[in-house]
Amino acid sequence: MKKTIIIEGMSCEHCEMHTVKELEKIDGVISAAADADQGEAVVELEKEVAEAEFKAAVEEAGYEYIKTK
């Protein structure tokens, strides 16, 4: 299962890598890919993950969590 997380504040490849690192720490996340130009990250999940966990990871990376779709 995949989910897309809308994020504000990423502006470069370093931002993308930092966001991916935090998202991949979440239990249930198999992989993550961030795109600063699109302002989003796509996560592949092995189980359902609470939206609050995505929000916390994005904020820990230093960016603004908008929503998960």
C-alpha cells in the first residue's frame, strides 16, 4: 500500500534525504521517496500507519506536514 504525504518547506535534495530518513524510521514503512519540487513524499507501507506518525516524522525533519492522501 502507498500513501502520499504533502509537505511544505523542502527545497533541495538534502531536504528530500532528511525527510526520507525520518519517514523510514516509522514502524510499517518499507520505503519512502521525497520530491521537493512536488512538495510531497510517497511511502510504501507493510501495514497501516497513523497519520500522526507521518506528521511527527515530517516535523522532526524540520518541515511542515500538510496532509496524507
